[in-house]
Amino acid sequence: MRNILPQLIEAHQPDFVFYQAGVDVLATDKLGELSLTVEGCGERDRLVFETCHRYHLPVQCSMGGGYSPQLTSILRAHTQTFAIVSGIYN
């Protein structure tokens, strides 16, 4: 993804990005199957937001997912997204 996102942006020259920052990718999620950690979700978010920031692209971010029985994992992943955005855009 580190190389694919910039390639997509350069190939398609979007005016903005819609980003679905779902946490159903967590290993503890009963519906998702990507097995990411909370930190892995953060790396994904950081990659998306830093890339969009570098290309001066506005981002509309929607939070989604969260079917883990471990509510704290869902909350940590979602609040981490906001912390990452704040660090990049402030």
C-alpha cells in the first residue's frame, strides 16, 4: 500500500479522497479477517493521511466497523485515528 496509494493518486489525479477508516480489520473483530493490531490500524491511517497531505488532497474520513467483543480495542483504534489526523494537520 505504501507504493500503491501514491501511484493511484498520480494516475487518477483526484480532487479529494473519501477514506473509510474501518476497524473491522482488527484481529479481535468477529467479521473482519485482516488480523491487524490497533497499532497496525494506526500505521494504515498514518500512511493514508500523510500521503493525502503530501499531495495536498482534502480527505473526508468516515469511521466504521467495530465488531470486536473487546470494546477497548475498537475505541483505541478510533481515537488513534483522530490523534494521527491531529498530528499531521496541525
